Amino acid sequence: MVNTGTQLTLEEFLALPEGDVNYEFVDGQAVPKVSPKYFHSTLQAALLLLIRSWCKGKGRVGSEWAILLKRQGKDWAPVPDLTYISYERLPKSWKRNEACPAFPELVIEIISPDQTMKEFEEKAKDYLEAGVSRVWVVDPEGISIRVFFPDGSSQVYRDTTSIVDALLPGLELTTRQVFEEADLL
């Protein structure tokens, strides 16, 4: 069990044993992630399948994989629901059982019932300022995907409008496709 009130260094956080609860490293503390429910879990699985089939030979996608970043000048190790990083940024030869050491092209977060879009707007801003190129926030209740860009803008996708991004060449998904793959429509 992690005492979440204890100040830790990044090295101490990364040395914590794996357990049933996932933690993020924020402001020197191990902060527990929200326990996922069914919508969250099935959307995460659907996105993992869809993105993994697209990224073969291009990069890797992982779920619940910590990323080593800086937030407001401090070490930060968030654990997005999904992370995509190209082999250009993290070579295919990299095979280590540790946190992601490079800036991903994409992180995806899925809103749980007790979380708000406002919380994720702030987190998306932190991700982008830390060097992540794109942030997708999936809203199970709103049946939407909101894409955040480094310039501070964002776009909401619903139904059959394709999410296409030059940063992710060849990837074309719709919100409907994701929610149907998750068996939620």
C-alpha cells in the first residue's frame, strides 16, 4: 500500500511495486487513479484494438503506461489510459519494462463518472505544455471525443465525423466507430 500523503522523488515513485491500484506521480506524491467502470474499460479496449491495428510497423500503443514528463517545472509521471508513440520518437529496438522516456504523439484519457471535462481540459493543457503532441479526451456520457492541440484549440468529434490528423498519417476513426467497437451503441 502506498501512503499517498508522503513526498516522494521521481526515482522513489518509479521504484514502487506494482499493485492493484495505478498511481500517477503529481507534485511529489503518488496519486491513485480512478477505478475504471465498464464504459471506461470497454472504450479503452476498443481504442487499443483500433489504434494497435493502425500502428503496426509505425509505433507502439500501450494502456496505463506512465510517461516521464515535467509539469510546472516539476517531475510528473501521468498514466494515461492509452499512449501512442512512434518508432521515430522511441525506436522499435527499445524494449524496457519502465515508464515511457520520450514525448508521445498521442495520449488518450477517458472520463469516468466522477470526473469532469474541466479536469481533463487542465490535464490536456499540462500534457501539451510538457511536450505531448495530441490529447484525446473520450466522454462516454456525451458520446464524443475531444481532440486538444498544442496551440490551445480543441475540436469535438461526434457520430460519423472522421478524426484525421497529419500527425497520425493513415489513422481515420469516427466516434461512432469507437463506441460501436466498444459495444456501447
